[in-house]
Amino acid sequence: MPNWKVHRWFGRCLGIRLSDQAMRKVDRTLDYPTLLGVRLPHKSLHNVLGVMEAYRLYGPEGARYAMLHLILDRMFKGRRGKMLEALISY
């Protein structure tokens, strides 16, 4: 899967109007969720609950960015994600 820089790059290209800090918070919420201060299993919010949490935090733009994050993670697993990172950072 691509790293968070790739997610943010695509988000900006697609016109998602969130700050880098807000995008990082959505990324962290999806990949490393917590509940009442307890860390949940890695990516346990990689579903509609994560999108709803992003919506709660940042409104429709947060939900759009969360959906983009989930789509990119599913599309670019393993080597494809690493190749995409290399292309974007070039």
C-alpha cells in the first residue's frame, strides 16, 4: 500500500480541501485507531466506520479523503504501492 504522502498527493490532485495536518489525522485514524485511549488492531477502521469518523472530524471533505485512502490502499498493495511512491517522489 502507498504511504501517507501518496494519499495526500492524490487528495490535493483531486481537489480535497483539507490541510496536511487534517489529512494526517484521517490517515492515523484509519490505520492506527484508538477507542477511549485504547489502541485498536491495525486498520480495524478500514471500513465505513472510519469514513464516518473522518466525516465527524472534518465533514464531507474528511469523508472524501478517507474513501480515497481506502481505495488507494486496496488498489496499490505491495510492489505496486512502492512503485507508485517512487514515481511520485521522483
